[in-house]
Amino acid sequence: MNPRDLSASTALNLEHYWMPFTDNRRFKAKPKLVTAAKDMHFTTAEGRQVLDGLATLWCVNAGHARPRIVEAIRRQAGELDFAASFSIGHPLAFRLAERIAALAPGGMGHVFFTNSGSEAIDTAMKIAIGYHRLRGEGTRTRFVGRERSYHGVNLAGISLGGVPANRKAYSGALLPGVDHLRHIHGLSQNFFSRGEPVHGAELADELEERIVALHDASNIAAVVVDPVSASGGVLVPPKGYLKRLREICTRHGILLVFDEVITGWGRLGTAFAAQHFGIQPDLITYAKGVTSGAVPLGGVIVKDSIYETFTSGKTPGIEFFHGYTYSGHPLACAAGIAALETYEEEKLFARGKSLAGYFEEGVHSLKGLPNVVDCRNLGLIGAVELAPRPGAPSGTRAYEVFEKCWDKGVFVRPVGDSLAFCPPLIAEKKHLDQMFGTVAEVLKGVA
């Protein structure tokens, strides 16, 4: 089927849409168009079924077109399509915030809504600066991110993030006052680790030994880390690494922010990675799985003491001069409540945890195949890393594997020289067998 003519009555012109994070010329020469999705599968414009091995973009945790979520959006659109959150409100935003707070680590009972993870990071940075300023520590304006981390694509997010391709075109416009810890990948003794690698907890000490020593803690507002650097290639933290970061931040009065846009909502078998690792951050950013991707929604979960610092003042008026037109959008909140109900009723967080061992076996079954140099996993997130193709741009071999897998009915995502796996929590063993079996078949035929 020609995608420019999907039916006798509907012509599709591909020219005018400038697609994000896409080789537009390559796509338009050979489009991958989906027209429907249900549970674990896409339906393509040609009528083929393609297994969604990445929860589309790390977000469709409950699977596609789940009835409760679909009906909640439909009903809400006919009842209250939009109401702003600037000095007026609607009930669903308060109900969803209550449900999120109940799932968060103890002492984190307040929720600020955004529309995406990128906006959530921007919001968290503003909260951190405002918090320190209200406490009389207005010099704390510096931030610390990490190499190969991903925190969205707003200028604040790419300043904080450490993916070189996202940063290089905007180097002159990035925020000043941002430093980076080294990434947590590359220790040869950790290759092919199952779960958290044994070696490397001491990498956290760089925060104290180099960055605090260089800038002084009195100038540092927060350290922001993605517990698993998913979009950086699925980089799993070494055992004890995050605990050490927490201890150093506490010792120096620095806030610790967990970017859980991907690791939240059951990906590691708990509501948030913070609970999986037993770490208490000061702020948690979230998005994606909170609505199972059905409607854009993100936000920041805030430690009670931070919220109270903003709201306990005696001066009346707005406490935090920040927000978005669509913060707490009614349709997004309806989808969020329905998604959380679906997770609870179907026990999907526990299901993800019970499937993690089988998923791990699938990831590591790729060891020994041509060009495979590492396999990594934690919970229901994993990756296989491929050797770069000599003389070719970074990621060339992984992209070829992605395209061939798509043609064979499986969607996995190339991330640099790695292929990432992140199936919906409703996945069954047969789906994992298909995904890893297809990847293995393709790897055997790619030079």
C-alpha cells in the first residue's frame, strides 16, 4: 500500500509534518505508519501487526487502548473539556494529586502538574532555586546532572542532560552554572551484569571530591539523576551508587531530584524507582506512564517540607510564580486516574516485577550473537549494546537492526549503538519470546 493513499477516499501528504527526533528524508522514503493500536500491538497502514517492545516511547505501561482509560477520556471530553488551574480548579486535578501522593515515598505529599517530562524538569529546577532562596540560601543556583543522562529537550533539560547529540547544536544557548558527573557505564567488569552492577558505587564520590570541592556546596541547588539512564542507553546504577549520592547531598544541604519520567509507574516493580532502591529523594519528576501515554501529563512530586517552605509565609499572594496553561488539564487528569485504577486493579506493578526474571533471561540470551558487546537490564527495562560499525556514523548498526525488526513485526528502539527494550506491563512470556527471538534472528544477519 502506498501510504500517500491509505484508502480510495483519503490522500495522505507526508511533506508538511516536520517529525521530531526523526531522519525525515529517510522516513518519507520508507514510512512506518501506524493507524491503530490495541494492548501489545500496533496496526500499520498496510494492516500488519507489530509488537510494541518499547511501550511506544517508554510510556504505554498499561498497554494500548485500555477500555477504562478510553472511556474516562471520552466521558470527560463531553463533561468538562478544559478548565485552567490559575486561581480556579476542577475536582479531577485534586483527586489525581491525592492518588499520586499516596503512591509516592513517605513524606512526599504534594504534586505540581505539567504537560511533559521536559516541563517537569524545568519546574523542579525552579522549585529548587526558590526553596533555597526562601531559606536564605539564595547563592544555591548551580545544578549537577550526569553524562549520558536525558532530562527532556527544553533548554534547561538539555543543559542538565548529558546526551552529546542533543546538546551540540545549542552549546551557546545552554544554561550556565550546570556541571556533570561522569556517567556510570563502561567499567569492563560490569559488562553483561544482571541487574545492578557490582562495581562502581565510588563514582558517586565525584560529587563531593570534585564538584563540591570546586564550586562549594553553598552554591549548589540540586543534583538531578535518572535512576536508570534509559534514553542514554539503559545505564543501570551500580549497587550503592544512589545511596551514596543521597548521603552526600544530605551532608551538604543539596537537594536530590530523581527524574522518574521513565522509571516511574511500575517499570521496576514499584510505583517509583525511589522505592525500588530504598532512596528518599527531595523531588521526583514524572510523566509518560502516569496516563499510560494516552494524554500528555507530567509533574513534580514534592517533599512536604519543601512545599511548606513555599506556603508557610505570612505574606498573602502567589507563592510560586510558575505554571502552564494546561497544568492539570481535565482530560489528562481523567486519563491519569483511569490509568492508576488500571494499574491497581490488574496488579500491573507486581506483574512487572514477576516478569522481570524472564525478561532478564531474554535480554541476556542475546549475549554471544554477532557484534553484541554488552547486555543490561533492571526490572522491565533492558538493552543490548552493539559494537559500532567501523567507518560509519554512531548508531548505524543499531538503526539497521531496528528497521529489520520492524519489518518482521517487532518494534524496539535504537539508542546510539544500543537497542532498548521496555515492553508494556501487560506483556506475556510469549511476547518476550517473540521480541527477543526476532532481535536474535536479525542480529545474526546484520554485518
